[in-house]
Amino acid sequence: MKIDVGDYKGNKVVSLAGEIDMHSSPALRERLLVLIRERPQRLVVNFRDVSYIDSSGIATFVEGLKHMRTYNGRLQFSEIPQGIMEIFSFSKLDKVFEICGTLDEAVNC
Amino acid sequence: MSDTVTVRVRSHPQYLSLIRDVTVRFCSIYGLSEEVTADLRLAVDEACANVIKHAYRGDTSQRIVVKYAATARDLRITIEDTGEKARPELMQGRNLDDIRPGGLGLHFIKRVFDTVVYDQKRKNGNRLLLIKHLRSRDED
């Protein structure tokens, strides 16, 4: 999995590519928690190039969300492929994460 | 007669992608739909991750054996380890409405397989049998 952290219109964006699984999710968790420690008001995760996610990946984002909620930060997801979205929906995570169509929609809402 | 494929890997998470790839290839031979294949890929991955986490408690030097067998009627995947005995009676996924890290893997396994059962006759380690009934392509 590839993790790129950048800025988009003044917002932190984490762009992911590849497979998020038990092997790769510890590195993702570490990067996310370092970013969240800076207490960004908004953190956008772009899933455009993610081909797979398992329960360890989902757990990583749930943990990140719980940290951000302690200071009213917003964790937003953008450009989620259909197969990944189906897993989020089954897990009812589409009800707790802010899911946006595009990166622009995320940073503008 | 059934067609079988056996994969033996070390209990290291880096091999999970290999197991996922084999699962997808095996499903493609039997013409399973993309949706079912994706669900099976996730379920087998979660079952093997559970072996690493729970049966081997993170020990990456052990062995996982995944056996794929298919007939015209069903797809059978057996996952074997030599780790700590599973206690199926204590296993249950979290309530899906209770949003917290963990507890989803079992849901992913049970939503696609028709049978999820541990072989109670096995003396050492675990043998998890997963069965997916096959339908014709028209029914997928």
C-alpha cells in the first residue's frame, strides 16, 4: 500500500493506493495517528486507488475517528470505489464516517 | 471427483495477499460472479488473519494451510493451523450498530459462506471448514 500525505486547498489529505490489510494497516495507523495528533479540523482520506480493505483497515479508521471526535475534528472519505463502499455499507460505517463523492466535495462541506 | 488446490504459507501477514490472489483465481475457474468472488476473497483473508491473531497470537513463524476444493455443487475451503484451539462457542462478531475497532471479521466470513464450522475431531490446532454452495451462473 502507498500512503501520500498532502495539502489540498488548505486541508490535509491522505491519498491511499493498493491494498489495506493486516500487513499494511499498522503503517497506515501510525501515519494517521501522527497526523491526528496535530489536531487537524478536517482530515480527508482519498480512496480512489484503493483496491482492497479488510477489517483491520476499517478498525484503523474507526480508531482515527474516535480520536478526532474528542476535539470535534472531521474525518472525511472521498472517491471510494464501489467494492470498498459495499464493505463500508455492510459494516454500517457509511453512517458514521463523512463520505463525500469527490475531494472538492469533501473540502467544501 | 473434486478439483483441489493447497496453499501452505508461513503465518505472516505478508502472505495474506497471496492467499487472496489464489482465492480469486480459484473462484474465476468456477465462473463465480465478481461480487461473490470479492466476498470470498475478504472472508478467506479474515479467516487466515484470525489464525495469525488468535490461534498463533501473532507468531509469524508458524504454518497456515489453505485447501480449496470444488465440485459442481459447492466450493469448500479448509484452513488449518497448529495453534491454540479456537472456542467457537465464544466467537461472535460485534453488533454492527456498535461502532468500534474490531469484531467485523466473523461477519465477513458468515455473510458469504453457507457453512462455517470447526472440525471438533482435530486433536491439535484447528481445521476450519468453509462451504459455499454453488449455483449456476444464471443464478449468481
